[in-house]
Amino acid sequence: MVETAAVKTYGSIEEVINELAARFGERLSVAHSVRERFGKDESFHPSSPPDAVVTVLSADEVQDVVSTCARYKVPVIPYGTGTALEGQVCALYGGICINLQEMNQVLEVHAEDLDVVVQPGVTRKQLNTHLRDSGLFFPIDPGANASIGGMAACRASGTNAVRYGTMRENVLALTVVLADGRIIKTSRRAKKSAAGYDLTRLFVGSEGTLGVITEITLRLYGIPEAITSAVCTFADVASAVNTVIATIQYGIPIARMELLDESMIDGVNRYSKTEFEIAPTLFLEFHGSEQYATEQAETVQGIAEEFGGGNFKWTGNTEERNRLWQARHDAAYAAKAMRPNGTIWSTDVCVPISRLADCITETQEDIKANNLLAPIAGHVGDGNFHLAFVVDHEDKEEVKRAEAVHERMVMRALAMGGTCTGEHGIGYGKIDFLVAEHGEAVSVMRTLKQALDPDNIMNPGKVLRV
Amino acid sequence: MVETAAVKTYGSIEEVINELAARFGERLSVAHSVRERFGKDESFHPSSPPDAVVTVLSADEVQDVVSTCARYKVPVIPYGTGTALEGQVCALYGGICINLQEMNQVLEVHAEDLDVVVQPGVTRKQLNTHLRDSGLFFPIDPGANASIGGMAACRASGTNAVRYGTMRENVLALTVVLADGRIIKTSRRAKKSAAGYDLTRLFVGSEGTLGVITEITLRLYGIPEAITSAVCTFADVASAVNTVIATIQYGIPIARMELLDESMIDGVNRYSKTEFEIAPTLFLEFHGSEQYATEQAETVQGIAEEFGGGNFKWTGNTEERNRLWQARHDAAYAAKAMRPNGTIWSTDVCVPISRLADCITETQEDIKANNLLAPIAGHVGDGNFHLAFVVDHEDKEEVKRAEAVHERMVMRALAMGGTCTGEHGIGYGKIDFLVAEHGEAVSVMRTLKQALDPDNIMNPGKVLRV
């Protein structure tokens, strides 16, 4: 589906590498194995190796790399942990990969203000380990242990977004190196501001195509006094989704609300050695005071029962809870393990919640009709769900059927007022769907890109075509 | 403080008026009184009348006006209710005012999805009246009964923002007429999306300088089962603010948390015939189930007592509650009434909450040292507070002192990591402070403006200098 992008002439990579080698010494690598690794994310997209990988230690060093690349008009691809899912780190036109993994310091924790300033290479788990003694936590949790810089760049979210929002709501400010080497700070630590254009939100989700993020200020939250998890099974997806809709309309600030379909539950049981009933299942979590977490769980149990939900099991026990959510976070690996030599193609859409049951059910029917294995798990409180195709990539005919099911799912979501991706981003895997979704607005995105990066050196070929 | 902007040559206003008169008939007015009215907001900024006012009924008509103005390079100023506070509707360079007040239809209510689609002229009170029977509400409440279009354009917030966020978090999608007459839709109804640049957030807060908003999709919320309000007095501002900090750290999802200083309480008592104790006072509101609203109020009462808060009075009674919040919303009018012939100059800043007590206290001392009347009220849960200077605008020396106090307050807020405006916006009143706050990032804003509006016809002279 992705047409070949027009060739664009970039400048002399040899001269850039020579200059950067003189500046960065052993922190620049042109080794084949290194380039292969940094040219690939966790998706099925093949590696597109950069010409060199530079490991940077500071914003000034990022500025040096970008300025050098700008002078020679050579592409720049920022790299966090490589856990993206739509080819965001692939060096489609070669160029210099900026490895930000060593910029991994938590710089400032402001406990009273509930914010933290971090470097882009800090991972979400590292941040929460760092915060543990402060009684604070950072909620956004994509499945992988992604870097905060990458999460900001790709507007990540995860299981907690229904309560705490996505990176869009939780990034307060960014420091960004622009395509011309300038460094700007997009905002300040104040919780809100009406001062000028919202540059923070412009860079959040821009996937490295407008600049390289070198510092992030994030919102934090107090660790709740009580956390209760629950599992509940349903006769069908519609009943589970109706429970979700009623819960949200009721105003219950549910912290997590995850749907796994029968196929995904089967995979999870096998991979994580759990014994969940094979049925559409909601994994739930409630945050609050002891009393309020219990009240929420009781209310949702009542709602679930109205929709035929059964087998409602709660736990306040930390170990059981962690096992439950680890099983959920490992769902993609569980799906992969369902088929020997299967590779995973993970994709997501997001629709208005009133259309969610239809969107999932029609997609399940399409999967079945096409004899594919594609378990579903979703952050259903947001109307967002994932499909994990488990395909044999050697079987071209099967891949073609999967592509067709995928395209129909995305077009179905768009027809329902939804988006082609709730949290994985566009990369180059969904670049055509962006146009299907936004129409004329894509030309406005292009105008912004051209204004900020006229030579198109920042992660070219992602989000927008070259 | 506002330097005279460079003169820019715009095109022939006569020809534009002739064309638009032929198209809009009596819906175009060049009457002096009409132009005066539409060239002025609620602030102290004097009227800058547009050359004509056109009342539009549809996005297509907005497109016609903008396209005509674009052809002649004549300024376009969108107008909602005229309740802005930094001169956002002043026609500094003349041009055509687009009156959006008649585009006041609530187009679609999606109760299951908790969203609504409205035209820009719908006011916040009109929307909530429309929604009442659905059990839903829209929480954002600037003091005035502003239009939703204006609220989106100026990134408004209000007393509920501490729980429900600002317009930034509550606008899901916009339809916008661009400077060249194109109409785009910035996003879809899905609750979250990682599909491309965040155009929605770019237009939210752009104050009409990037386009004219013609349709808004908003998030809605279920009306809580129980609403409890409370009032509590403190010995000093620091104790009140410490109560706020502890409440938020505790994770209590408090719905409103408003501070009024002694001076403001005095004004409110006189204007609204209330009998509050003259002391730094918190007005609080709790939303939830009966049980949880009570639990929250009890917990906060406990916290307040730790900081010497006394006289804690609750009410769940709707009438008493409405009286309390009407008094709070009328605070600006109360301040004005404190001095015969006084005019109000209302301004706001927002700082990290750890610095809020210092920022308010130092500002109060400066007000006192300069013999000014300037009561303070604040959305302190967000670190945001307002100063309402009550000045005699004929007394040039007093105005000068007020300007100096104002400038010191803004620079104090910036030095504390804050912003020059939490919710009033930049307009042209704070155009220099934008530069003080954002530095080099302002040049990025300018680049975006030039890319989208190369002839600078969209509300010129606001946010950025011409």
C-alpha cells in the first residue's frame, strides 16, 4: 500500500561522517551491525540502516549533529529505544541516526509541583523506579519500556490513558533542537498557559520530523492510597463495551479498562501461564482512597452484571495485580508465541466509543472470513484497540490478506468518525491513511513541515511523504 | 509598554466593503456605533473599530468573507461575544470584523461518546442549558458567558480547570477557515489519536491569528451524582496555598479550588451582599458519588485544619451553591464596584504551585507599597491567579504605577518558571511579555504564522507583532 516515495537529493554523507567522526570519535559508528540495529524498530518493517549512528550526551551535541547535517542537507533520525511500531526509526533516505539512549538523566523532581524534568533517553520504567520513594508516579505506559523522548515524539499512551490522558496531556514543556540547529523551549512548568501558540503540542506526536527533543517536563501524580484490580468476562464484545460506556458516563474515574478478546485471552493463558476463562474479558483497575477504590469497583461490578458480566474477580494484592498487568503488557509477545515462526504485525485504531463494539465485531468477522490469526486487545475506555496479526511473512498471499483486512479495519474506523491510529503513530506504515483521515488538513501539516524544515532533513519520509 | 507596531500596508477596504455589501446586504454594517462596539472587548483597551462588521450564518459565508479579504489583503477579525481581556477583538489595522454570534446552533450531541459539536457563537451557558436534560455538562467556565469559539480561540479555562482541564484538553476537533479561504477539519471525534501533527492544539489559543473557527467538537462529562461546596478561611495566603498543594498531592480530584484575598472578599461582600469573614478564603467544590463527595470534603477539611484553616462551611444545597459561585464569578464586577468611577484592569499569571504563595504575597506587598486597589482571586489549584486593578484611568500617574506593578508581577511569575497569562491570552496587551517568556520560540511562532498567513490578514497585531 505504501507507494515508493519520490527520490530526493540529499548532500554528501561522506563529508558529514568525516566531520562528525572528528567531533565524536568512537561515539560515531558506521559498523554494519550497529547501523542495522538502529535502522529497525519493533515492527515488521524491515531495517533501513542509517549511514552512521552518533551517540550523544547533551543538547549541545544534538545541536552539533543537526547543524552539521543541515549544512550538508543530510537526514537526521532520532532514536530512543527503537520500540516504535510504524517504522519511525527507519532511515529511509540514509543519514545520521542520533542515539539518545545515553541522555538518560532524571534532571529535576519537583514534588510539590507534581512535575519532573528528564532527558529523552530516560525510559518509563527507569523514571518510575527513580520516583518510587517520592510517592509519585508517571502513568503513561505503552507496552514496551520506551524512552520518554520517543513517547513524546510519538504521542504515546497506554492502559492508563483513560484516566490520566496521553503524552499530549502529560508533557508540560519540551526543549527541541530545530532543523536549523536552533534550540528552543516550547513552554514552562506552569500547569496551564494561554501565552501564544501551543508549540509543545505541535512537537508532541511529530515523530522527529520537526525537531529533536532533548528535554521533557512531565506531569506526575501521587501514587494512589489504594489500587484494586479486577477481571470480568462477558458473553460478547458488545456487552463488555456497553459496560465500559456506562462506567464512563457514570463519571467513575477508572484507571484502566482493557478488553481482550477470546483469541487474545487464549494466547495470554499459554504465554503467561494464566488460567483466564476463554471469553471477551475486561481487565480493570481502580485508584483512590481505600474506601473510594472499593466503591468504584463495587459500582462497576454492578454495571457489569447488568450487561451479563460474570466471574468478577477483584484483587488488592500487589503481587497478583502486577502479574495481571504484566500478562496484559505481554499480550503482543503472547500473540507472537501462538504460532511457530509467526511474526507480529501490531496495529491500532481508535473510534468514538459508541461505535467500538461494531468496529471490533466487524473486524473479528473479517479476520475469521480471511482465515487469519489476529487477536485483539484494547484500551477500550478510549475507544482504542489493537490488532496483532500473527503472520508468516514468507507467505505472500497471507500477508496480502492481512493487508486487506488491515486496510478495511482502518477505513471502517475512519467511516465511524475514528482515527487510523490511537497511539502507534504514522511513521511510514500509515502514511497513506493519514491522507484518508485528514484530507486537506494534511496540506496544512505539510506547510508547517516546510516552514520549519525546508530541506526536509528531519526524519524524512515519516508522517508526510518526501 | 506596548510599543507602536510598524505600519503595514493593507489593500483597498472600499472595494472589499462594496463586494461584501453586495453579498451580505443588511448583514454588513458600517455604522459608527456598531463598529465601535465590535472593536472593543471587556478590558480597559480602547475600542479600535473595524471598517465594517459582517454577520455570518455559516462556514461558507466565513469562507466568502475571508476569501474576499484575502484577495484585497484586508484584515479579518473574528468576534464571538467580545468578552476577551487583552484586546483580542480590537481592529488595530482596520479591516472586516466577522460577527459569529448568529452561528449559535448546537449541532450534534453524542451522549454515549460524551461529546458535542457546536457552532462558534454558542455560549457556554447556552450549551449547558441545552445539555441539561441529557445529564451531561461542559465544565469550562471563564467568568463571562463567552462563546465556545472565542473560548477555543483564546484557550480559556476557569474555576473547573483543576479537575477538567482547559480548552486545550477539552476541544476534540475544530473546523477552521484558513487565511487563503480553505476549510479544514483538524481532527475527528475519537478521544485520542497519534495521526499526524496536532492541528487542533495549534488553533486552540491562536486567538484568530491563524484562521477563523467555524465548528468545535467538545468533550462532555456526566453531571456528578453529588456536588458539595465549601468555604474555609486562613490566617494568610501561604496557609491557604499549602492546603491546596497538599490536597492535590493527596490525589483528591477536587473540582474547584478558588482563593480570594481579603480585599476581594471585602468587595464580594459589598457587591453580592454576602457576609464572608474578611480573610484569605478558599472556595471549594467536590464532585462524585454522595459518599465520595463527602469523603473528599472531609479529607480536605482535615488538611485545611492542619494549616490552621477555620470556619469550614459546607453545603450540598443547590441554591446556596449557586449563590456562592455566582459571587465568585462576579468577582471582577465586585472589584469594579469598590471604587466609584473606577475601571477594571484584569490580568492574570500562572506559576508552579510551589511558588504561588510567594508570587501572590510579593504582589500584594507591591500593590500596598504603591497605594493601589487590586484585589486578587485565583484558580489556585492550577497556580493561576488574577489581579483586578481598580484604577482611575484619568489619573495618568496612578495608571503608570499600576503598569509598573503589573510588569513586576509578570516578570516575577516568569522568574518563578511561570507564564505571563494562564487564561486571558496575549491579545496585544501582553505581546511584549510573550517574548520575555518564550524567547527564541517566538520566532518559531512567527514562522508558523507566516507560513499559514503570509499576508498577515488574520487578526493582525495580536499574539505576534505585525
